[in-house]
Amino acid sequence: MSAFRAALRISRRDALRFKGRTALIMVMIGLPVLVITAVLTSTATTQVTPQEKVHSLLGSADARLITLPFRTRVRQDYTGEGHDQRQARRSDRAWTPEEINTLLPGRLLRYQSNVVEARLVYGYDRVDVFEADLRDPMARGMRRLVEGRLPAAPGEVAVSPKMIDGGVRIGGTISVWRPARSVRVVGVVEHPNRPGLREMVALPEAVLGHQNDGNSSGWLADTPAPVQRADIRRLNQAGLAVSSRAVIENPTAAELRQKEFKPDGGVRALASLGIAVVLIVMETALLAGPSFAVGLRRRRRELAVIAAQGASGPQLRTIVLADGLVLGGVAALLGAVLGIGAGALVESVAARTLDWTHGPVDVPWWQVLGVVSLGVLSGVTAALVPAVQASRQSPVHVLAGRASVDMRTRAGRPVLGSVLVALGIGGSFVAVHRGVLSVAACGAVLVLGLVALMPWLVQATGHLAARLPLPLRLSVRDASRHRVRTASAAAAVMAATMGAVTVGIGLSSAYAEREAHRLTVFPAGTLTIGRYDADDQTWSTIRAAAEKALPGVELVPGLRATNQQGTNVNLTMPWDRRACGTTRCTPPDWYRLSLPIGDERLLELIQGRHDPQAAAALRAGKAVAFDAGLVRGGMLELTSEVWAVESNTRPTRFKVPAVVASAAESVQTGALIPASAVTAAGFKVAERVVHASHVPADLERLDLDLGVVAGGGAFVDLEQRADESLAGMLVVLLGGALVLVFGGTFAATGLAAADMRQDLDTMSAVGGAPVVRRLVVAAQAAYISGLGAVAGLAGGLVSGIALTWPMTRMGDRAPGAALFDPGPTTIDIPWSFLAVMVIGLPLLAALVAGAFTRTRLVLARRVA
């Protein structure tokens, strides 16, 4: 223990002497701890327990009684928020306070809630409404009064701070639709657990009107005695759900126990955690590894003196490992403390702006302790290789000044690395049957193999230095001479690149699969506005509102079929695998594809161009199909189904003449039906929908505004590509990889530049231009990041392609299929993303490193 304490003192003194290197290591280790701790803290704070939200649910009442549609027995959880009951004939009478008091004596306070459309400064928006008399002592704690006063009359409301942020002011009025009325704002109240909620609070039936049983309504109850489990069971038997303060605040172990996981669920969770721990520790250790390697080189003389005084190899190894323990421990503790504060701050801001649930600051101490342990383990792991080198160095050679570079020993563990790479590649072929977790496990093995091979790759590429220009030659030779520092940084870049490439290929393939199976008649970017059950006057109002909301946008009319009784009729195609011929035509999706009715203008919108032949066929009364397999014998078979809740009319089939034409996109299918063909089949047609090649700036706002004008029932749809969000996700991946790639590259490059300072100064002293000095440092960064990126690309292609099977086919295969025959899949490689990862990031790292390189010559101090 005395030797260990001495090692800790030496490490502390060394950390204070070299503050720059110490800060760099602490940032590399502490930053992941900070981020993970912040995520854990914010997540735990966001997950509000029933005990933490009992006041917002019950106020100061003893129980909350929830009315349900039927009088059948209720099954509920211990909080009462989760409940269900068997359907039955609705009762002719609603619950009354007198009837409730026969089951549960006490004072009752009515409450109800719902959502309405309210006209705010920026237009109509959906707003939650909670109705209860908050002045009553029983409601104390349900909402916090921030400003003004509580509602005291039917025409008054209090609003949440989120609505104040949206332009609502105390004393102003708000127009509410469904039901249509105007209310005056008298105060501001805040939900204790949802500070970002857009909400109005009023007296019962002041905004919503009376809500029947089963429509988010009930009573708060102030009872003579606490409501116990026996009372809840009795009320459940009568058809009421109950939230009891006594039960929520004192749950039993069985009530707290969540639903049991299947045995394999626990194994999968444990395996996922193990893979995550290995990858996090490895990446952090690789990022911090160059700093420990350079630190060892600077301390070799000190360690040699200690060895000359009798210290053994294990003792020297303990001194270097103590560096990792001290720096990793301090960095992890600082990261955890800052992470807790950052997590609480982020959660409080996000709860207000993003409407997250919010509770007291909750720190999951055991999880945070585990993250701190990972940080310490990462520091010790990063110091492991330098520690082994320190124990093997020769004190005589070091004191004689002949040990300035890494010893010419075997480059890493090429045999072990090759075996792990082979296992990772071979396992990936088998893992495609087992799911994403199995592919990730094989990818982790492949990463470890490439890490073990990286010193050998550095040595192998170092032999190419003789054929390179001077700046590249100096950089590559220096990197090859200091293999530990270079291999650690390049391996960190490799792991980040491989992870980004793997996930990028998997995501791109999954989105490509969804896009290939997108079932649509219209091309992407088509806006559809309509209301099928509208009369002529209502539709004229809707169309006029649409034209006003979309000035300058051409609206193409579409027709809707009705039968002789005026009931809407939906035209689809009967599912036939022979006619379909593609896997996307599964019966449910195929049945839901409603075929449009229209003229040449709608045909031109669907095709994205003017097709004279298709237009002439449509004018002649022929349908235009966009899939050759749909037309047989020049006829297209259609199915008509009446859209009515209680219709007993069976779907009928009829045929119309049809031609085949190409649509604007390959994924489009279905057909455009002319109005004459529909009327010839005995139906009526009328304009009830319009289409436009237009993407509105705010689709939800347009939907709300037109819905209010239409009196409900109108719809606004926008046809979108299934892979529309792919670019954003790839940018996020690229950003994460950028941080890791630049972190590893700049750490190693800065340390290399410090090591090469004498060589660079000598080069400048003999006439080397400053640009040469910049080129040497830039080439060092390009070599480290380029080598890691290329190795990561190779590993990422293997894991990414393996990932396409579970991400596009859910890992299924036919029974009895061969082990290496997983079946077809969709493989879509995002080449632009890979080019930026493998070429763009190393070039950017080189440019940044060269731009920030100091070119001033520092003269060495001469000792007299």
C-alpha cells in the first residue's frame, strides 16, 4: 500500500506539472461521463412517478372518481389511470352525486377535461381544457396560480404560461370552436408536472359544456376516511374507476412490480448493456490513449531513475496506471457533478419549451455510480499499454538517451486481431437471422479485431513513406515511429467511422425499403384537401378557404362517388396477387388504396407531365392505370364499397376499359378513373376534394384553420416520401462522428506536433518555409484520420450490409432455409454520406490542423 500511495502522489504531481495534457485527458474521459449522466438525470426527472404527480391528479382530495361509458365491472391498476371494462349496453341514466354518495360518502367536486380548437394570435390551435373549481380547497395543488386570479364565472378562464408565450394576455379574449364561444382570460396557472402544456382552466361546463359518462369526466371526493382497496373494488364493481390518495402514496410491492419480462428480454437487455459498456470504454480509452503515450515518453527518464534506484517492473507499471486512476477518477467525478447539473437544467428548459413531463430533480445514483466507474475504467484502460511499455523499458538505454521512440517490437497483436476480424465477419453472416442485437455483437467483435490490428496497419503503411513528398514523408515516418500514439488515435477514428457507416447503411436501407413499398397514387409533394360528407354549400366554403390560405397555388379538382341514396362510395381494386405482382400489395394496404376520380388536369398532376395519349384515353372514358399488372384484357376491375357505419351493403365489382401509362414516380400505383366511367356504373360524382403540387409551410396550421371553416370533418393530407427524414438523420450521424473523429485526430496531432517541435524548428532554421511546417502537421492529421476512416469504412460495410436484413425484414427467413441463405433484402448504400465520412472528414481535419499550426520558430535555450 505504501508503494501505491507513492504512485498516487507521483501521478498527482505529474498531473499538476503538465496542465495541458492533464486537461486534455480529463476532457476526453469526463465529457462522455458528463453527457451520459446528464441524459440519465434528465430522463429520471422526466419520468414522474404516481406519487410525484398525486397532487396534480387529486389536489387535496382523498380520491378521484372516473366515470366510464358502461356500468360493467372495471379493471384498473393501483393508480386508477389505467383501466378498462367490458362493453355493454349504455345506461339510460348518468351518474349523479347522490348515487355516488350511496357508494362512497363524502363531498364531491365535479371535473372534466377535453381538447378544443382555440383561435390564438397565430391562428387556430388545439388547446387542452381542464374544468374544475380551483378555488375549492379540494382542488388545492392541481394547478399553481402564477398571475392574476382563478376563474370565478362561466365566461372566464385561466391559461398556462405556454399560451402567454403564444401571445395571450390577461384581460384579453379567446375564441373557442367546438363548442363555439368566447372566453375572457383572468389569470395564469401552471400544471405542476407539465409546465409546457398549452391549457385553459375554467369552471365546470364553462367551455366544454356537459360531458357524458366516459368522456374524461368525474368527481373529486373528500371522504370521512381514506379510500382503501376494498372501497376501490366496490366502486369498480359498480362501474367506476378510482384514484385513491391512500393507495397511491402507500402501494404494495405487488402493485409497484411492473409486468414481468420474458426470460430472453432480460438476457437481451444485459447483452445490450454489455456491448454498450465495451464500446464506450474502448472509445474513451482510445481517445485518451495518445495523451498517456506522450506522457510516458516525457516521463521515461524519471521512470528510469526510479528503476535505477531499485523499483521493479510491476512498480513502474503501477505508477503509470496510477495516472489513469487519478485522472480518470477526477475527470469522472467532475463529469458526473456537471452532468447532474446540466441534466437538471436541460430538463427544466425542455419541460417548458417541449412539453416534457416534469417532476422533482431525480438522480439515479446507482446508474451514475456505474457511469463514474466506467470513466475510471476508461482512464485505467487508456494507461494500460503505456504502463506495460514502462515496465519493459531499459533504464540504461533511457538514461543514455536512446529510447525516444516506441521500441521495435511486434506491432500489436496481428494474429489476435485477424482472428477477431474473421470471427466478426463470419458471425455477421449468421447474425442476420437473429436480429439487430446479434449484428451489433458481431460488429463489436469486429471493432476489437480492427483495434488489435491497428498497430500493424500503422507499421505497414509506414513503409510507404519513402515514396511520399517531404511533408507527408516526415508525418508518416513520425507516426510510424510512435505507433502507440498513432494507433490509439486512428483506432478511435476507426470505431467512430465504423459505427456511423454501419448505422448509416442500415437506416438508408430501411428507408429505401419503406419508400419502395409506399402505396400511393399521387407523387410526393401532393397536397390533398377535402371533405367527403359535405354538401355543395359547405364544400364551396371549404374551397374558398383553401384558395385564400394558398394564394397563387393551382388547385386541381377531384371528384367523389356517391350512390343513389347520396352515401359516399369508395372505389378500390380487389386484391389479386397475380395482378399485383409485388410484395407491397398486401391485402390490407391494397384495400385501403382509394382511387381518385378526375380529368386531364388531375392526370397531369399525377404523371408530372402532359401525356397526350393518356389524356385522350381519359377523355374517351377509359381509366388510366399506372401498373401494367392491374389491366387484363384491356379492362380494369374495381370494387365499390359504401362508406357508412351501419351499412349492410356488400361491396360490388365492376369493370371499366383502361390503358396503362407511367406515373411521375416508380412507386406510384393504382389508376385514375374518369367521371364518365363512374356514372356509367350507376353512381353520382361531385367535387369534394382538391389537389395541388405544393408543400405548405405549416401543414398542421392549415389543417386546423380549414377544419374550423368546414365545421369539422375536413382533412388535409400531404404525400411524402418515406425516406424524407433520412438526410436529417445522416447529418446527425455525421455530426456525432465529426466530434469523435476530430477529438481523436486533434489530440494525437497536437501531441505529435509537440513531440516534433525540435524537428520542425530545425527544419525552419535551415530555411524551411512556414507552409512546409503547416503541411507536416496537416499531413499528420490526414494520415491519422484517413487511416482510421478507411479501416472504419471496411468494417462498417460488413456490419452495415449485415444490418440490412434485420432492419428491412425483421430477421425473418423461411423455415428450413440454409444457414447462410437469409433471403432477399434491400441494400441501399448512401455513397455521398460515405464519401463525406471517409474523404471529407479527413480532409477537413487536415485543413483545420494546418490552419491552426503555429509557424513561429522557437529557439532552443542554450545551456552554458
